[in-house]
Amino acid sequence: MRKTIAILHSDKAYAAKLMEYMKNQEGFFYEVVAFSEQESFLSYRDENSITLLLCAEEYKEKLVPKTEKILYLSDSPVDEENQIFMYQSAKRIMEQIRKKSRESVLYRRTEEKKKKQIIGIFSPYEGCFRSIVPEVMASFYAKDKEVLFISINAFYDGNLLSAQENCYGVSELIYYSKQGKETLKQKLDSCMQMREGISLIAGCEHYTDLFEMTEKESRIFMECLLEEEEHDVIIIDFGCGTHLMEEALLGCNIVYELSYSNPAYERRDACLKRQLLQSIPKEKVDRIRMLPMPQSDGVSAEDFQRKSRLLSELEEQIREFIRQENGM
């Protein structure tokens, strides 16, 4: 059954414009109806099921909730859990509806969409701009696909996708994975933040959380992602040294390792490959693709101009790399 979003606002023109914007979004999954009078809305609700109600704050004390979720359209830019600032772009309103209502599947999946891709970004060493790579990839794919970006790192600095402070999405997923696959599936959406049209799961409460997942729990985590229905592309940014790393290497369709032209790193790469072969099939290890990173030796924190140039070059390099990989 198709779900319904109802808009209730005394400003008839505002309600109509918001409704039209929603309806005109390609692949939008929900039916949308708009009302400027409370009586008309109540009459409709008596005969129809409503999934989500967007209504002006003036009705807060007048309406008795039925079964629908309610978000209030506010004229004040206060970021409350059940409020959306009405005087902002319709695109931004849609992002907040998706996040705050937990109605994550706002768009229907179409037959034209390709099979889900699970892409791993494997970075066993720290390096200049390393966290930029998965973010640029996520932004590239998000132009025409639904993207989930998971940062399985102890410290996510969010260069391009600013993560909400004190939001421990990865730690929560690790906790839910200990309760079984079904619990993890049900809780997956609650761990996401919407950033620039991308579903983002990031943040560890403590770095030791990453070492708490058993081999079984790590496998449950990857199985849940493989069965996840909403997103076309899942990008996992992970380091090394845990069961979760091994399961990610096994479960991803494509794995890129960030490589640095440095003798010390090259020796470590050879050692790491020997270690991986002890627990991961050789064909999986051999399929890891090397993604060269720019040389950043001697770039100080104050050398902003050179860092900006390197960043720009890296972003274009990644986009071109993806185009070649996908035959675009």
C-alpha cells in the first residue's frame, strides 16, 4: 500500500507549493495531500490512513494524534526533534522530514537502478586527506543514487560531511549487533544522520568500541548491510586490526586501499598482505585496488594554499577514477 503524507497549514499557497515540490521529485514514494482547514483534514483522516502529518504549530493544541507521526512546521528556526523550520529550501525540508520522521524510504526503488554496490575504503595507515576519499566518493554517487556512508573509524573529522557532535552511530550499531540481526535491521535507520543528501553513520563513543565486536557479530553486521533495501550504494570507510575489517574485506564488492609512495608504507603493505592471507581468501586479497594518494610530505598546517591545491587535485583524481571504474 502506498503511504500518505498530509500537509495542514492555514497558508493555502504554502501548503500547495510544498505539496507540488514533493510530488515532482523523481521516484517519490508517497502520496501527498494538502489542507488549509482543520475540518477538511479531519474529514479526510476519518476515511483514510495517514503515515505522516506535517502541520503548522497553531494546531499543536487543537489536534488529537491518531496513528500518524506528526512533525510541526515552525516559523522559528529552533532545531527540535519534532519541528521543521518552514522558511528554508524545500530540499532542506525534505532532508529533515526523512531524518526526523524516520520514514527513510521516501523514494521508490526503480527497475532501472543497478544492483547494490558495497564499496570499501581500506586505509591501514593515517595520512594527509585520507578521510576525504570516502566522502568524495559518497558525494559523487549521491548525484543520482541513494548512498549510505559508514565511517568505522575511532575518529571521524567530517571534512565534507559535518557529523553531529556526540552522535555515536557506529557505537550504537556495534551495541545492536550484539542483540542479533533483526534488532540491528530495525535500529539501522535510527543511527543515521542526513548530510548533503547522504545517509551518514559515524562516531564512536570510545575507540575501544571497534574491538568489541566478535567474529559472529561482525558477520551479522555485514549481512545486514547486504540485505539493506533502501540504498543503492554503501560506502564503508574502515581501518584495520578488527574482525569487522576482515568481514568488510570479504563482504564488499569493491575494496580500495589508499596507497602512499613511501618505502616505509610499501614494506608495511607487503607485511599486511601476508597477514591478510592467513584469514582471507587469496582472490579477495588480490582484488584490493590501490588508490594512490598525493605526496604531502612537508605540508604544514599553516600551508593552507598548498593543502587546498592538493585537496582539489585529489577530489578530481577520485572522480576521474570512479568514472573509469564505471565506464562513464
